[in-house]
Amino acid sequence: MDGKAVKAILFDLDNTLIETSRAGERAIRKTCELLKTTLALDDNTTNSICDKFKEKLLQESFDPSAGKSIDEVRVGHWKESIQEAVGSGSPPSLAAQCYYLWKNSRLEVLSLSTDLCNLLKRLRVGYKLLLLTNGETQTQREKVKAVGCEEFFDAIVIGGEHAEQKPFVSIFTLCFDMLQVEAQDCIVVGDSLDTDIQGGFNAKVRATVWISNGARPDGSVTPDYTIPTVLDLPNILQQLK
């Protein structure tokens, strides 16, 4: 590192600024209760349906040109998960009920903490801030709107709106151009070693900061700094001066 001053910070969204995983767990629990009540199922069966949905979500490959919205695709995930567990005897509207309960329950608990809002306000006085999040466009835009974070950033880039997402260099180059900075002017902050930290490394940013969610897997990229929460970022910035 050459001691060059940091001018810009690129933040990830999910599980970096907002606790998406925790919100998702809460939403799944509420949907399990709906399934249990509607179909008179035991815990094992409702948990199996929800596990199937989560697996389909992880394996999802959404193509907006296919003619279906992301909402329709995910209603389909619930429909398939229910059918795989209990057959075809469930009410036709149940899959949609499950999806919108899961979706809305997740969105309603996503938020930026007061401490984090205050930190972002302070940081924006001295740095350009950009939110760079992977994911399907509608889903990520809904999260951004739900948490009301637009005011804290000079720009917001949603990976699903571009040809390549993190960790590809092209989307980082786009961010640098939007902020009118060079790669070495920037640091990247995120929870994913595979996308945020690897992407920052690929783009040759000034430094990468990993929001640790556990032990670093063998063979993964090594972040320049590791902290348990974004609230500790000022300590890193002080070291980078």
C-alpha cells in the first residue's frame, strides 16, 4: 500500500449494512406458521417445505427476458416446494400467500440502525460513498427503499441492472467512473469473501474490509482488514490515513 489517501468507500448492502439473513429467518418462521395452520401440518413437514424454498432461492437463476417477474418466479418456488412435500391438494392461492408473507415480513424488519445512519452521515462529510449490491433488480431496489438509505450515498449500483456483478472488475470500474475516482482511491467493505473482497482485490482497490461472519474458509481471498461490524470502520480509516 502506497499511503495514498482514501477518497471513496464502496459498501455492500446485505449482511453488511442490513441484517438480511436474520430478517429472512424471521420471515421463514412466519411462513411456516401459515403453512402449519392452513394445511394442518406437523413441524417437520412445514420445515421441509421452507427448506425446499430456501434451496430453490439459492439455486435461482432469474432471466427477466423469459417473460416472468421475480414475484411470479418465487411464487413458483413456493408452489413447487409445497407440491414436493404434500402433493397437489393445497389451496391454489397458498403459494402466493406464502411468497408475499415471506417477502413483506422480511422487508418490514430490514433497517439501518441509528448508529449506522449517524456513521454514514459522518463519513459522507469526508468521503464519497457508493452502495454496490449484487442481486435481482426489483428485490434489491425494494430493500433499498424499505431501509431508506438513498440519502446516505452519492450513487447506488444494483448488480442485476448490469451485464456483470461482483466480483467482476467491470462493475467496479463503473463505480469508480461514477464517483470520478481511481481504484486506488477506494476501499471496499462487505461480508462476502467471494464477491466483495475478491472483487475489490480484482479491481485493485486501496484496501478491502471484511465484515466477518465467522472463520475465513481455506483457500479464500485474504482481506486487508477484518472487523465484526461496519461501526468499527473509522478505526480502519484512521490507519489508512
